[in-house]
Amino acid sequence: MSLAQKLADERRARLAAERLLELKQAELFSANRKLGKHAAELSNEIVETRAGLANVISENQKVKSDLQVANQKIEIAERRLWLSIASIRDGFAFFDVEGRMIAANPSYLAVFDGLEDLKPGITYAEILQIITEEGIFNIGDTPAADWRQRMLTRWQQPTPEPVVLRLWNGEYIKMIDQRGHGGDIVSLALNITDTVRYEAQLKSEQQKAEAASRSKSAFLANMSHEIRTPMNGVVGMADLLMDTTLSEEQRLFVSTIKNSGEALLVIINDVLDYSKIEADKLELRPEPFDLERCIHEVMTLLQLSARQKGVEMIVDYDLFLPTLFVGDPGRMRQVLTNLVGNAVKFTSQGHVLVRVVGVVRKGGAEAELHVTVQDTGIGIPADKVDHIFGEFNQVDEARNRQFEGTGLGLAITRRLIDLMSGEIWVDSTEGEGSSFGFRLTLPIDENCDSLPTPLPPGVRHVLIADEVEINGQLLRRQLEQMGARVTLSSDAERVAAQAASVDLVLLDRNLSDGGALELVDTLRTRAIDVPVIVLGADIADISADPRSKLTQGILAKPISRGDLFARIAQSVEDGPQTGDTAPPPPSGVPSRAMRLLAAEDNKTNRLVLGKLLKSLDIEIEFATNGLEAVDLFQSFRPDMIFMDISMPRMDGKEATARIREIESSGQGHTPIVALTAHAVEGDKEGILASGLDHYLTKPLRKPAIFDMIAQHRPPEARDPFPREAQMPDQASG
Ligand code: ADP
């Protein structure tokens, strides 16, 4: 091999080695770069991890310090809670599910008076044992084991009832135990001694107050009796004096005495009632009663003042509504008297209408009644409508000065309706009139036959002549409901022309052109013999006219539907022109007068009664006490007795009892009517329970007295009412 070759080879080898070196150097650089980059990354990671670690460490420290604060707070809260629990007056303890005491405050432990065993760990059963052994609670006569058992059973209930226990020292502890979720029991022992004592004190105060209220009521009742008795004399004597010959001036004085006396009696009754309602002493006395009759009685009583003003009194009692209900008739009458009395008082012309409608419910067992008292009087301003139901409230003093009254009537009325679970309201337009209404539900009396008497078959077409339109309309509706055809007229001439073509004519007595009797006279002269019934407020006055004999009857207004249909039936039966409204006398006129015994200790009252009855064809004897009454009962044999209740020596109740005893040996039953000034709740029952049949409150009213006499006249005695005094003017009492 040549040198040159060798040199060339060497050079090639050196060049190759140099290239390899360059390559290796490049690889080394690249490896170095990678290494450098990795090292940089690693160092970054280390920095980050270090920062995270520092964070964790600081958070850890924060949590540690928070925990410490929280622990401190818990400790403080726990300390405070225990401090509070320890400081409360009432006992507090809690027990685990096994009934083992976990903790108790000093008040809880105090009742055990330092007994060492009483500490956490003791069971409830052991506590009960200690209680009975040490006599900590007053358990009365209950055997200790029974008492413990009872307490333990109670404790084991899911929700034990609180129990009140009495400590040996007379203090009262109320135990309230409450079970928590895990079965733990929290037990509270409340010292309720003050409350118990306060309650006892309240109870005794209440008893004292009730006793005081009772004596107040009794005092009021007595006062009312004491005032009523002489007032009866004043009113009665004034009434009698009015019937004597008096000068104009004297008549004015006497009527003032009478009116003031009556007004005073109303006030006394109102105040008495109100105080009874206030003292919750007023109770309803339900009994069967006839609502329609009750309304008519009230209307009759208030008729006179209405008639004097020319105010028409009208009753519109739904023809198909029952009339017999079970309720308190006295209180119902009082409500109606207040409302109708106000209506008459505040009305100077037009009418006062009582309307009763209703719905029968529960298969005829009860009725919802809707009674309205409507007037055409002065009305009530809209802003006073609510005010007037308040106590002593009137519309305004100046307006009311011309009307008597206390402003108690409506307040009492509303309370009475409340008591009957009813509702009362008023609609009124000032200057036009008022309408007071009340709604009540009353049981229907089982003896009630609610269907009206049908019209006799011959009465198909009725002619009615009444100038007061509402009266005519009302009668028309009632007769049409019963199937008749009705023609209304207000003109006497037209009536005369049509009368021959109808079956019955009803005439208001005050028809213009001479009145009803004049028209009847004309009809009869023209030989038109259609039955005619005359309607009027003052029937005594109508009967006194000889032409009344030409009619088939006279009906008192307001007309009761019973009377109307009975009279129509009677008039058709009687046939035309018999003319007599009285029932036919029994064969042979009785020869003896009715015998009446009146027992009354008060001289003035005897005088009043004697004068009241003076015009009657009766024989009367007076007794001045119960003993005399019993004697006279045996010697005089009265047909009827009026009996005062409060009398010396023997009172009316006892006298009646003696009379009933005498009668029990087969001498029949003499009607005895109590006359009393008592207006106290329960009196009526007491009186009727003593064997009296009826009850009249003083002051004595002529219509009520006459009514009693008429009801009890035996057939063998003569009619006590002379023709001209026939069924007395109801309002003249
Ligand atoms: P009194 O009639 O004794 O004043 P009430 O309580 O019965 O008391 O009536 C209260 C007031 O309501 C009456 O004073 C009167 O102003 C008014 N009032 C009651 N009823 C009527 C009525 N029908 N028309 C007009 N005002 C009436």
C-alpha cells in the first residue's frame, strides 16, 4: 500500500473520526439541553410543592386556632347554660334512656334536702322510693307502693302527662317530663304554688262577686216589687179616676199621673231585666206557645195609642206557617212589645205591620221564622242605625225629648234575641219609616196543626172594601191562597152595586160615605142578603150601633187568620141577617151570677180591683190574707179566684196548696189566677208549681182580668159582661 494511499486512508479515517466526534458532540449538546430543561421543570415543581405545603401548614394552624376558640366558646356556653339552669327557681334534671339521672340542678335536688344518694347515677325508681320513705310529697291516703307504681307508669309513657304534686310544706310542684329522641328524659319541676294560691284567691273572689251580684239582683227584684206595688195603686186609681166626671184640666192631670206611672213601671222593668241579663241571670223558659196569638196580644195592648193617632195596626202571619212553637213566650212578648211599641211610638200616621214568614225544616220539627215590624214613622238616620242597639242609646236627645224612653229597649231586645240564638237587624229611611227584623229557629210544637181552616164551599167570590190599601191586599192574598176569587173596592157605591153577585163581603168599618154599617143598612134595604163581616179596631164601639145586628159578625183588627176563617165559616152557616155576633145562649138563661173570690192584702189594690170589676154582673168577695181565702173558698164556693202571692199570715202559694188539698176530696178544680208584683225570674214557675193555673203581673190590666173571667165562667153562671161593656176595649187597662 502506498504512502499516499496510507495518507489518504488516514485522512479519510481522521475525517470520519472528526465527523463522528461532531455527531457525538451534537448528541451531547442535545442531551445536555434536555437535561437542563428537565432540571428546570423539576425545580419549578419543587417550588410549587413547597408553596402548597406552606399553605397547608398555615391552614392547619388556622383550623387549630379556630377549634380552640370554638372549644372555648362551647365551654363558655355550657358554663352559662348550667349557670342559668342552676340559678332558675324551678327544678331541672335529665335522665338517660334507662332512667338514670345524668344531671340535675340545685333546685331539683333542694327538695331532697341534701340527701346524699340524690346525685347523678340514681334511677327514677330509686328517687320515687326516697320520696315515699322520706315523705317528701304529700301523697294523701294512697299507699306508697301504689303511688310509686302510678308515677312510674306515667314516667314510662311516650309522652307523660304533666302532674301536680304537693310538697310536705304545702307548696305545689308541677312535674313536666319530656322524652327526647334517644329516649332521654328532660324533667322540669315547676313551683306553681303562687299560681295555685292565686287561683284559689280568684275563685273565692269570684264566689264573693257572684254572691254580691245575686244580692244585687235580689235587691233589684225586691225594690222593683216594692215600687211596683204602690205604683199599681197609683196607675189603677188614676185609671178609675179617668172614668169619673172631670174638668178638662183635671183630666189632663190624671192622665199625666197615669202615663208617668206607666212609664215608670216600664223603666223599672227594663232596668231589672237589664241587670239580670248583665248578671247572666236571665234564662229562657221554653214552653209551647202560640206565636200568632202572642203577636195579637201585643198588638191589642198597643192598639189604643195607635188608634188615637189613626195609625193602622196590621198582622200578616203567613197562612201556611205553623203557629204553635216551643219557646219562651214571655220573652218573645217582650221582644215584640219593644219593637211594636217603638214602631207605634215613632209613627204618627200610616201603619205598623208585623209580618211573619218562615221555612219549615227537619220534616216539620222546626221552623226558621222571619219576623219584621215595619212602620211608616220618622225613621232613623243612616249613621245612627248601629248606635241605637247600644245601652241607653237614642237617635238624638232633642228628637227623643218628645218621646218617652230610656234607650234600653233595643239593647234588651238584642240580648234576648242573642239568647234565643237569633239575629236582629234594622232597615230604615229617615222620614219614611223603619223595619226591624229578627230571625229565629224554633221547634214546632208537636200538637201543632198548621193547615188553615178551609173556606166553606159556598164562599167562592169575596168582595173586600178597605180604604187602607195594604189591609185589602193582605186579606186578598190570604183568601186567594185559600182558593177564593177576590174583588177589591174602596168605594161604597161600587160595593153596593157588586154585593149581590158575590158570596161574602168584608167591610172596613171606616168606609167613606157613612161607614160600613151605613152600607150594610143600604144593602139590607135593597134586600141584598149576602153575608157581611165588618172589620174594625174598636169592636165594642161597632157592636153598640144597632145596625151591627144586620151583619154576620164583627172582627177585631188586626185580624187573626184563625178568627177570620172561623168567622167566615160561622157567617155562612148563620145565614144572612141573624145579626148577632155572640154565640147562641144555652137553653134557658142561667139564673145565678158568677162568683169570684179575690185575695189581696193591699187596701188600694182591693179598691182598684173592685172598681175594675164594678161594671160586671158578678158576685165578689175579698179576702185580705191566705187564711181568709181558704175559709172563704169553703163558705163562698167561688167559680174562680184571683190570688195575690205576697200576703201576711199565709201567702198565696200556701193558700192555693190548701185549696187544692180540699179539692182533692172530689170537689173539682177551681181556677186560681196569681196576681203578683213579682217580676223575678223563676217566680212564674214557682207560682204555677204551687197549683195556681194562671199568672198575671201587676199593675192589673182590665183586658187581662176580663179575659180570665170570660175564660172561666162556668156554663151555669150568667154572662158577666153586660152587652154595652162587651169584650172590653182591650187597651183601656
Ligand atoms: P227607647 O225607645 O226607650 O228610647 P230603644 O232602645 O227602644 O229605647 O230605642 C232606641 C232609640 O232608637 C229610640 O230612642 C229611637 O231614637 C230609635 N228607634 C227605635 N225604634 C224606632 C222606630 N221604629 N222608628 C224610629 N226610631 C226608632
